[in-house]
Amino acid sequence: MQPDSTDPQSDPTDALSAVPAAGARRATPVTGHLRFYYGPMDCGKSTLALQVDHNHARQGRVGVLLVRMDRSGRPQISSRIGITRPAVEVSAAADLRGLVRARWAAGQRVDYLIVDEAQFLTPAQVDQLAELADDYQVDVYCFGIATDFQGRLFPGASRLVELADELRPVQVDVLCWCGLPARFNARVVAGQVVREGDTVLVADTADTADTETGQSTTEGDEIVSGSGTVGATVRYQVLCRRHFRLGDLGTTSGVQGQLAFA
């Protein structure tokens, strides 16, 4: 049956239109978006998180910055280029829905969330973020590393991959020492790539002194007490897949990786 071109309610181009008709739009519930920006160390995830927050704040939107175990050990989002902003530290037991509802109960707006180090969230917390987006129209921007030092998805990152509306690799390539793009975060203990140990072992990247031992730590290194690493110097180095598999740190093992714009 051909549409009646004289009928003002009939538009033969509706089937080709990417935008629903007004009536259809009214029937579609308004939801927030859950986005996951991911990449290896040094690719600028935290810098991008602070830039996204800045852009939204300039438009009059009100957001909350959340972080789970920032490299600095402080409740803040810290970028390797030196930009930092205070943030709410999220514990493993925190209910992110309750955090937002408490702010609403206090008469505060929450239009969006910025979540850094999102790989350390629990899968249940990622579910909570999805609920905030779907049922409360809160836009959620998550930033984090996808895989751990064994090359496996972090539980939080895995759940984000499953639930996020958008998955966006950060568009600054980090290069392995060989010059190829680096995707893997190798854990290096005493100059050797290790394959076993605690999944979560956060090392500060600043040049600081260890508070317990008094030993100075260089960039990317930290004296830590973890599985099989008590008193050892631990650092992370980004590698391409081949050199990650081989455990090959190159001739200059202190190199932390290079940045290149994709």
C-alpha cells in the first residue's frame, strides 16, 4: 500500500530518516551514556578525564570526580604532565548510586561523573554506573587501563566492555622501545618481567622517597610489599605484544615508553 502524499501525517521519507518523528521521540526515554576510554599507561587517560570535566563545567554542568587508587596515593586525579584535581576516593565497598543520591538529597546537582582508574572498580560498581546512566540520566565517563600485567582484562574493565554504550581507545599511541605501538603493561621486578603476583599493585610515578624505608624511588619504580615482591623494586613498562610475550625490555630497560599522536 502506497502512502497518501496528501496526508499531512504521512511522510514517505520517515523510513529513511535517522531521527525519529516527534511522536516517536516522546516515546523514547531519556537516558545518560556510559563511556569507557581505555589505553595503556602513559597514553594520557587522566589528562583526558580532566579535559572532559573542564569542557562540561564550562557549559554549566555539574559533575563529580571519582577515583579508585590514584597512582599518587591521594584522593585526586593526577596526570603525568602535572595536572591534578581533587576527587572522591572510591573504596571497593562503596555504592556509587548512594554517593550520587546523597548529593541530590543535599540539594546538589550531579549531571555527570568522571571516573579515573576505572579498571579497579568492582563489576557490581560498573553495574551501578550503568543504572545511574539508564534510570537517572547521569552521563558517566570512565577512564582506565584495559588489561593487567598478565595481559588479562581487569574485572572492572571487563564489565565496562560488556556494558558501556561507547568504547573509545585514547587516541595517543604509546610506543614500545622497538617503535611499535604498545598495548601491554609489563610488571618489572629487579629488571625482569614477572608473570605472577597480585593483580593490583599500584606504583607512584613521581620521584619520591619511600615513607617506610627512606629509599629514593625513580620514575615508575616503587618499593612495595606484594606477592613475591617484598623489598623489591617494582616498575611498569609498556611493550608491544611480541616483546611482552618474550619479556624483552630492550637494551635500555629504564625506558618507560614513548608517546606519539595517532
